[in-house]
Amino acid sequence: MEMDSYESDQVYENVDIKKPPSRRAGKQHGALALEMNDYASDSIYANTDSKQPPCIRPGEQQWKLAAPVDSSDRQAASCGWAVWLLIALSCLLLAAGVALGVLYFKLSESHSGLLGESSRLSESHSGLLGGYSRLNDTLSELQRNYSRLSESHSQLQRNYGRVQDENSDMKKKNAAVCVKSSTLDLQCPLKESSSKERVCKACPVNWVESNGKCYYFSPEKMDWNSSRASCVSMGADLVIIENEAEQKFLYENAKKNYYLIGLTDAVTEGVWLWVDGTPLNDKAKFWYGNEPDDWKEVDSSGEDCAHLKLLEDPLKDWFDGTCRLGQYNRICETMAVIINI
């Protein structure tokens, strides 16, 4: 009884719980059983670190008998929980290992795919570099071809310029030949249309010869500029009167009242020039009265072209008139020629 009381005191000291009052010595065996039951209950609550429930409910009058708890059973229960915990941890570790293995396998496959893609990209990059190099070579060749074409174009332009110059010269020569041919037909007409034999004269047909010159008195009327163009087309020009004898000759052979001559001050008012640029000679001018007077009632630009009018005095019959509006006959002049064929 004293040993049981000692053990009970040790248990309560270990769990730091207030010891119940000791039982009296006169208690019977039921008291011993109750104390053993209390000891087992106290030990279980001490192991679970929980507050010990009361062994006897308030108001109960009978003692409950409990079998004593073996310490080996308590150790077995604790080991069982540890084993289950270790098994659970092992399962978790196994699952984590499997998951890591699967993840590693997938990462390995992905890595292999990335390596293959990298290889393909490297090959594609090499192909692009090769294509770029070929394009550079093609570009260089095109630039060389363009340079050659530019040089050829420049050469063609220079040649075209020379051809244009030659063509212009040929046109001028052709015009001169046409004039000469026209003059030849005028001065050396064919005897017959079917014959190549020509009869050459000093002046063309319908022209009048005098002192080495040929004169044409036109029957039709034109303004001054058109009259001059017509004379030029025949290989001549408007007449230039150089002296009194020539003035009298023209006066005697004129059949109309007005004839344009090759004298104008259209360039500078009051400065009279012949069609070849020679200024009017004061000793060989044959104006009538107060002429020239630059009268502007007919033409607001004035009277800048001279014409010959048949009056009583052959040495006083020049008048200035309008170049644009007046319509007059004309006198053309060219040199008389002798052609030996």
C-alpha cells in the first residue's frame, strides 16, 4: 500500500499535477484498485500532455475497477504512429521523385527539341548568309552593268549630238542645193522637158537684167515681211538701191504704182538700213518731200518700211509705210550669173 502510494506520488510529481489526498489505511482492496486505476489514467494523460479528467464523477458511490496499463503497450502504440508517419513520408517522397522524374523526362525532351530547333535555325542562318552573299555579288554585278550602261548612254548622247549637228548641216546644205537648183532652173531652163540640155541666161525667166544684176517686178501684192520671204525663196532679196542710175532704171521698168524695196527702220526708229545691214547712204536716198514721217493713223506702230511710188520726179518717189498692214508689189534683186554646163 505504501509502495502504491509512493508510485502515485512519483507520477503526480512528473506531470506536475496536484496530488490527491492519501487514502486511509483501513481501506479495502477496492481502494487499492481505484488507486491503480488513477495511476494508469494519470500516466496516459501525462503522455498526451492533456489535463487529467477526474477519476470519479461527483455523486458516484461505487468504485470503478480498471485494469493496469502496461508501459510496453504505450511504446508499441507510439512506434505504430511513427511507422505510419514514415510510410506516409516515404510515399510523398516517392511521389515527388516520380514527379521529378517525369518533369526531368519532359525537360529532356524539350531540351532535345530546342537543340534540334537551334540546329535548324543555324542551318537556316547559314543559308541566309549564303543567299545574302549571293545577293551582294548580284548587286555588285548590277552596279557594274549600270556603270557600263551609263557610259554607253553618255556615249550615245554625244553621238546623238554629233548626228544632230551633222543633220543640221545637211539641212543647210540641202537648202542651199535647193536654192541653187531653183536658180539653175530659172537661169538655165531645159530646152525640152524630155531633154537634159539647158539654155543658160544671165537672169531667170521674167527677170530683167541690168548692170550685172537681175530684177523681178512682182505682179502680186504682199506685206513687207512676206514680200521679202518670197524674194528669198527665189534666191534673191528685196532690192537695194545703191545709186541714181539704179533708181532711174527701176523707175523706168516699174509698171505698177507701189513697189516695196529692201529699206527699213524697224530695228531703231529713224535709223534706216538695207536688208543686208548696210546703212542708207545720204548720197543715194530719194525721199519724197517730208518723208519719212512715221505716220501712225493707219498703223499704231508707225511706218517702218520703205516703198517706191511712181511720181513725176524719179529721184523723189520714196515713202515710208506700214510693214504689217500695207499690201504692195515688190522688187526682188539678185546677181546675174553665167553658168557653163
